[in-house]
Amino acid sequence: MQRASITKPGSQAGGRFVRLPLALAIAVALASPAARADEASLKAEIAELRAQIEQMKAQMKELAAQSRPAPTQPMAAQPATGAAPATAAAPKASPTAAAQTELAARVEQLEQKVTAQAEEQSATTLWGYGEIAYARPTKNSSQTQADLARGVLGWGHRFDDRTRMAAELEVEHAVASSTDKGEVEFEQFYAERDFTERVGGRAGLFLIPIGFINEHHEPTQYYSVFRNFVETSIIPTTWREGGLAVYGGTESGFKWNVGLTTGFNLANWDASSNDGRDSPLGSIHQELSLAAARDLSGYLSLNYVGIPGWTFGGTYFTGKAGQGTPDFAAPDARVTLWEGHVRWQPGPFDISALYSRGTISDTEALNLTFIGQPTPVPQLFYGGYIQGAWRNAWQYKDYALTPFTRYEWVNTAAAYASVPQGLGVAPTPTKQIWTIGADFYITPSIVFKADYQQFKFDTSRNSFQVGFGLNF
């Protein structure tokens, strides 16, 4: 939205204002549609309108000062004649009075607009997203699956222009029951407040600000049918914790986020299952469901977006995971996970890279209790990827095609704490995966996807995949 600039009143001549550009500019602004792209622009507009009101009130004071009558001069003595004194001319209205009245009307109009927009911000809103996927292994078609992977409905409410809440309820795999694999869960449930224009706080169940897609995981926000392996196997998805967070940023493009949250519970590790091999932290993630919370965790996330087209950032998360469990063999075990990422978006191209590395300490005694089981607790796990996309490589009206490719390397059990020779489990080899495909948008909020994944060593996992997703 093009906004009128705040300018000082026009020059004065003989105590009169030659022009009133601010009032005219505000009139134009009021006549134009309030086309705001998002919540941030709406907040900025309200702040600007309030600044304009203060500016105009200052002008009103100046006009009031100019309209005060000059001090009365003593009347000269009349000559002693019989002539009647000349009749005084009727006083003329001050030229500033009309300007003052007009300015007061403009201020009232602006104040009404600010009130209306603040009420608009306080409205309850709805949003949501969902995705359906079809995967067909190229060497074992009997494993072909179709799945409504998730459907999410979110809602939010703005209590005032600084305080709001948000919640998201998710259903996974279409059906949730005691005999189905689906789940119903809160993905987010929090309240937040802007303490200043650049610092805010959040409390409740919220997403950890890590990587590219943990906070931005709608199907239109990432390439490929399924989320990449690094940000699902190494960084658990969708990773949320309960706690408190404070975040902010600077004009130069530096953003920070720090929090104290619940963490992982290593006592929930199941050495007989492959869950820990698929995602070490995903298997002991508590999701604020009767979460053991004796040992809290903390994180720090930093990002820099001050160079046009570039994003640099990373997150560090750490906390103990024994949770005071009685007779637990790893009471001092600590989970630490960090990642670094970079993104370059020159014109239509989108090039990104991410690396993440995690450790679980003090697991020697615990793994001795898992002798003979297939999945002991790993000491080290890591992964990374490089990805490139050509956004809108082909475009016609609302339709757009974005081809992409991605190379990943992932190891969910790169090393184990030492155990007596012959009793341990060998580390797993690093998986290497190529994904090539394209996303076809029929609107920016609805996308059809198709891709092919090739595994370098375990070619039985090679697969052709198609999907459909939307968000609103």
C-alpha cells in the first residue's frame, strides 16, 4: 500500500498557511484500499497512522496559537466634536480557523481508522493445511502406499495489537483409533506478546525454530512429496516443546530466539524397535503429552537476513534426558543437537544447504542393558543436504512449474559408546539419497508434486512418488 509521507506544514506568509499538504495526503491515503499483505504490514500501518495523528495534533496546536487575537491596544482619545465615532469594521474569520477545523476532522477520521484496524487485528482467524501422498517402490510394488499424511486446522485470536494466541490440531494418516496408526494431536498451542516493536515473548506448546521447515512445513513451503530426510530423521518432525521463549530482531537483519523448554526422555527408548534407527530423537520426543519435565532443555537460534537474497543461520539445543527416572542406567545422559543452514535466492533460483549433528552422552551403562537388542542408543548421528530449485521455470496465468533436485547424506547411528568387544552393534553406513522432481502450482496455495528418489546403497528403497497439498 502506498502511504502518504509525513511532511511539515507549508510555509507561512503574514501569519497564514499557504497550503496544508499533510491533510490532503491523508485524505488520499484514506481513500485508497487497505491492501495489506500480512499481519506485519497491518501493524506497521497502525503505527504510521498513530504517528500521523500526533503530527497533525502538533499542527493543530500551531494553528490554535496563530488564531489567538493580538493584544488590544488602548483607544486613542476622540476629538471633542459632535461627530459620532466611526463604526468599527466587522471582524473577519481567521484564515487558520478553517484549517484548524479541517485538521481536527482529519484527526478524528484517522483515529476511527486506527480503532477499526485494531479491531480487525483482534478478530479470530482460521487456517489450515493438508497433504496426500502416493509412493511406489520401483523394485517392490507390493509396498505401494497411498496416505492422507496429515490434515491440520489452526485458529488464532488477537486480544489486542500486541497480544495473540494460536493453536493447531492435527490428524495424521486419516484415522486415529486403537487399531489404526493415525494420531490426533495438538501441534501448537501458545500465547505470545510483543513487548516492544522488536522484542516478543511466547509461552505454551510451540515449534522449535530449527532448520528450514520445522516452523514452515506446509506442503507449499518445501519441495518434494515428502519432507527431506535430514529434517525428519536427524531433526525430528514436527518438533515442538512446551516452555517459554523470547525472540527479536534488529533493523540490520539479525534475528534471535532463545527458549527454556521441556526436552527428551531417554527412558522411553525402545531397543527392540526400529523407531530409534529411523529417528533417534523422534523416538523419545514427548510432545508435551504428560511429559517428564525434571530435566529442562534450552535452545538458541540465530539468523541473519540483512543481505538481499541470502539467509544464514543456525540453532543449538541441549538438555539432560534422564528425567530422574528411578534406577535408570543413564541418569546423566544429555541430548545435544545443532544445525547450520544457508540459503541463496538469486532471482528465480533457490539454492540451500543444511547440516545437522546430534549426540547422546553417557549411554555406556544403558546400552549394556540392551545387549542382544537391534537398536541401542547411538552416541552420534548427523546429516546434511544441498538443494536447488528453479522457481516458476514455466508459468502460464496462475499455473507454475518448479523443478528441483536434492542430494542428502544421513546417518542415524554413526557411532555408539564403547561396550565390551563382541557385545555391541556396528555403526550404520551413511545413506546417500538423490531426489529429483517438480512441483506444479495451480495457485500459490495448491500444489501437485512428483519426484523420484534413488538410494546409493539400498536400492530397494528407490521410489516414485506423487502428492497433493494445500494450505489456507
